[in-house]
Amino acid sequence: MRAFNPSEPIQLEDGEYTFIETGGALVKLRSVKTGEYITMHMAELGQRIVGLPPVSIRNARLVASLGDKQKDRTLTIADHLREILTGEHPALDKPRPQFDLTTTTQTQRVYAKMAELEATIYKMGRSSLMAKLAAFKVNGEASLVDGRALTTKAVAKDDRVTVLEALVEVIGAQRGESTVTAARLIELTSNELLNQYGADRPDLPSDRTMYRLIKIYTKGKHTTGSAQTRRSAGDRPNRPFGKATQLLPGAEFQLDSTPMNIFVRVPGCKIPMRPHLAIMVDVATRSILAYTFRLVAAKGIDHVGLITQALVPIQNQPDRTRFRDMVELQNKGLTLLSQAELMRLAHHRPFMYPRVLVIDNGKDFKSNVAIRAAESFGMGVRFSPPRTPVTKGIVERTFLSIKSLFEENLPGFTGGSVEMRGENVQNRNNLLDIFAVQELFHDWVLSTWQNRPHRSLIDPLFPEQKWSPNQVAAAAARVVGDIEIPLTREDYIRLLPFTQRSLTSTGFRHQNHFYDAPELHQYRGRVATMRILFDPYNPSTVWAAPADGSLIECTIRDWNAMNRPFFGLMSVEDDELEQADERLAQRAAIALIGSKLAGTPLHQAPTEPQAALLPADFDDETDVEALPEFTTEGN
């Protein structure tokens, strides 16, 4: 421990002092310059005193951090040195005579130890043993650790600086190039030296040394590895990284879109496609509060839909039960959550108001319509720097979780890359359509993601305790000041995209569907066109907006197509006809129930599918009375 002599002056940060007296933990000093007396605590004195030698602190955990081989060697030598100093060996029951402190000198014990170690791997000369003994007296076992086990071998100081400079320049130039081998890097380094120094260029070290240098100076750069990873690593800022932590829900939302790692079937198209998924993630709780699916790259209007979803809870959004029923029938083997279960899960999902949206520089995100929509609700928009994905790392990492937790469980999973893709996965006959993937994702987010413990949502005092997004949001809701009020169902509808359509005697025609409502009858013949609002992800309903500002809900008219024989049977094989008959019977029953609820009779009451009649099913003699009467009139 450090100490000072009370009889000598004490040097503090602001000058020289003389020690007067001490009492308990307090020290009284007198300034040599001003003669002023001051009293301070010993803790303050330890911070202000200067000129003392540095403290030699023994690293008690150093030995424990070594590998097994290095640790055994260090502890074994320490036991031998301890026997020289104390006369006792920790591994022996009683002291040995040649190391008895009462009958031998330290020199005799040193020579006895040298003779003992002569036949072991710990053999060493007298000077080495004395140096280790002196260091052991000061710093204990930590002084015996081989420095080569703690640090990497320094190579830069032993090699020519010019060669290293040329090598580093060659490695830096490989960022945008195709991947080459280490042998090619050596050749490029030689050419670089030739260009710089001509005939006076220095000679390269041996190939073994060059390979060793390349391994050191390309570490973390992926120069001889993946070109894509190398470019991504080159985009990182050349500075220490910081970590911004958001504590309250809604403080920061990150938006991004990406092609999904699955194939979906597209009606009327022979080639399956990979849909695009756009999501909005809250940084504080990792909640996924909005998502959109597109078969092609998303546009600005789609991101307006993201904002709308985030501002309107599921309970205030239009009912999708009929649409989900149609999707379930259209995709064989698909089972979605019931409406009651969805509403139960929706009550547990948090509502939060986005204050800042972090988006990238894509044209779809930078579109005027998306920015205006965010600013109209008082949200700030922050663009990430070009080619810097680390600024929205939360949403990027969420996409990886979606791949491993959701996408790989679906038919048509691509594996994430060409080398991971299975054989002919895009031509499987069990592919889902985009609506099925959309509704499955909707169920998965509510039931799994929002209730799954997340490794980034931990208790600061007990980091082994992980929380789910719903739990973190519920805890944060207890300490927030303002309470934001969600938008209503009508607000949600008025935020939907709109178009102008002609009003005819059969209602509106939109995207090859027909929509109508009894309330539209009063406008027929009075207005030629009317604005309608539609949900791109739920085609079961549109809303007409007359000039008086009201909204008229118009339901789809042509979904009696579920009774058509080809509905949902585009790729039915012969061995699936029995299952197809059962599904047709279910659709017929649903159509009958729907007609009763709507009060509109069916053109023909649905019947159970009948087996084809065979000739043996008819009697030999025809029952004339059972046949209808035919006439030649009109034939």
C-alpha cells in the first residue's frame, strides 16, 4: 500500500502541505504557500495526493482466466517457489528436510529445488529461478504467467514498414473486388512495391511470414471470404460504436422491407413468387405493430398503411372474419385462429404512439406521401445514412428472427440463400397464396412474437430474467405521463387508399369484384361516380364516400364463387377428390347459412355432392309416369 512520511511535506494537486494531525478518518494539513489549515477525509486525500509511486495491484483473476495447460504450469511453479520461501509444499503432508527453514539457508533451498526440477519439464537455471522467486514475492502467482498466453505476437515491429504499408493498401483495395486467395494478395503486394519503388523495391518476407501477416491484417475484413460480407463490413463507420437505448414505448420505431424467404403461388401465374414484407418495430419493446405484404416491391402508399395500422388497434379495424374464412377455404390444410381468440390476443397487445420513425433511403420510404402521412400525425422522420444498416439494426435483426421462427415453418421455404435452398421447392403443390401468409403472420405476431421472451428485454439487476414485448410494454405503461388515444374505426377507414368508381345498378366494380349496399340505392341515377375507400389486404369490403361525408359499407357480391366447382381446386390431384368433396360440402353449408343471414335466397339450394350414377343403378323397365312430358312445340 502507498504511504507518506508525516515528517515530510505532502504534495497535493494545488500545492505543498504540511501534516498537522489525524483523527479517525480525517487528516488536518497546513498549506506551505498560504498557511491555511484544511481538514479532509482520507478518501479525498487519496484522490488529491500526487508524487507517490504507482500501486502494484495483483491480478487475482489472471491465473483463473488461463487455459488448463498454462494454469497447471503456473500453479506448479508457484508451489515449488512457495516451498523455497516457507518450507512447505501444498501437495505434501509434511515438510521435507532439504527445505526446512531452521536448518537451511535460502541459497541451499534454491540449489535443492534446482536439483529436484532437473529431471522435469520445469527445469531452469539459477538466474531464472531467482528472477521468478523475486517476482513471486511481490506479485504472487500472477507474476509467473507466461506473457505469450495473454497477448498476440507482435509482428509489425519486426517486419519492413514499406512491405506492411503496401500490404495494407492492397487489402483495402479489395473491398469492392471479387474474392481472391492469399497467394494473389502476395502477388498484388509485390506489384504494389514495384510500382512505388521500381528496381529499389524491398524484398518480400518468406511466404510463411506473408501468410501470417495476411491473416493478421485481414482479420474482420473478410478479404479472402464472402464478398457480400466484406462490402457490408466496409460500410461500417470508422469509429467506436455507441448504443442508443430507448426506455419508453413509441420513442423510436424502425421501418424496413425485405423479400421473404418463401415462395407463394399466384393465381393465373405459372411461376411462384417471393412476397415482400414491410414491418414497423418499436425499439423499446421489440413489438411488431404493423406489417404489409406485397407481391412486388412496396410503394409509399403501402407505408402509409403501416402508419395507419400502428395508430388503430385491431379492435377498431374493420372485421376480417369473412375474408379469413375465404382464405382458409382457398388454401388446403390452412388453419387460422378463431375470431374470439384473435380478439383475446389483441387485448393484450399494447397500443403505442410512434414519435420518431427511422427509415432508410429507399424511394418507397422517401416518397412524399409517406413522409406527409407521418408528419400529419406529429411524427418525426429520421433517415439512416446511406449504406449504413447499423442505424436500424433492430428491424434488421427482427427480419432474421422472422426467418427462423416463422418462415421456415411454411411450405416453399427457400433456406435464405441459393446454397441453402431445397430441391424444386418453388414447384411444390402445397404452396400458400399471399393472403394465407399474411393471415398466418397476423396470427403468429399476436400469439407468439408478442408473448415470447426476448433476450434483449432483460431485467437490469437480474439479466437472466427475460421479458416478452407485451410484458415490457405493460410495465412501461405504468410510468408514462401522457396517454395517447387510438384512432377509431371510422378514422381507420378514412385513412385507407381511395379511387373513383362508377355507380351502376349492380353497385361498384373494383379489382374485378362487385360491391353493393342497400344504402346506395338512393344515389343511383343521381350520381355517376363516387369515391370508394378500400383495404388492399382485405378485399371483402369497400366503403363508399358520398358528398355528405358519410361512409357506406359495401360488401362483396360475387363471393358466392365459393360454390363453383373450381374454387380452390386449381391443383387438385385424383387422390384428393374425396377431400375436395368434403370441402365443397362445407362451402355449400356456409353459403346456405350466409344466404339466411343476409336475407337473400340462393338461386339453387345447395345439396350434398352425389356420387356419379352407373348404368346398373337404373331399372330395366322405365317408369313412364316418372318422366316429364315432352312436346315438339318449341323444339
